[in-house]
Amino acid sequence: MDILDYVIDPTTFNLRKALADWRDLLPESFKVVMVNLFGDMFLESADGAIDMIDTAGCKLKHVAESREEFFVKLKEEKTARWLHVALVDELQRREMLLEVEKCYSWKLPPRLGGEYDADNVEIADIYESLSMAGQIAVQTKDLPPGTKVNVKMEPEA
């Protein structure tokens, strides 16, 4: 397995635009360490800690105390999970191939009850996908696990 087959080069899209709806949850200063094909981003804060923008869980979560710890975890145990390897392989078998500024996106994020499988994934604009997940993250960040929510989708005006 080549890890580069499961990541997006963060220089191929506008990070500021992609993260606009996450800004209230992000540290003031950070560097992007890695972006997977779902747009999940691994961010290094000023203190060296690594946090993950998790689009399936619609949340920002701490994953490592340092860049070194992050890469050890990635190499030893988290590659398949953090990069969604089996799911990406299935999507590519279905010929769902990404172009620039596109990512895999959850039709209904697992955080809101969507299934973690290929039938719940579509190709989307990376900005729209991250925006939707960011808005859900901000609106649900203080809810305890298991809280029922109503989702109302409206077309943009």
C-alpha cells in the first residue's frame, strides 16, 4: 500500500476557503500535516499536538501529542482507519475517481446516523463537503453522544 494513494495534496485547493466553517473550532495557528480523500485533515497546532477534522464524526478530535507520535500511530495502527483504506478501495473499484478540488463525501454523515459504507458516499466539491461537516460540527459540539437531532436540508437561495 502506498499512503500517497489515500491522500490529497493540500496545495491543490484553497485551505482558508475549505476550513471557513470550521474556524470556530480550530486553533488560532496550525499547519496541515495531511488530508485524506474524504477531506479529513490532520492539523498540527502551535504546541505540536495533532488534531483531526473528522468529517464522518463531524468533529475536531485530538489524535496525537506530537508529529512524531502521529506518524508512529499512522504507521503502526491507524492507517486503515484514518485513511479509510478499505472504503476508498471499494469506491475506486466502483470507478468513483476524484478530480482536483473533489473529495469523497458522506451523503449522511455517520455522526447523524449514516452508514459507514460505500453506498453512503458520493463525490463532492471539497469546499461544500467540508462546509457541511463544519456546520454540523459547530452546531452539535456541545451535545452529548446519542442526542437525537432533526436535520433539515434546504437548497441555497
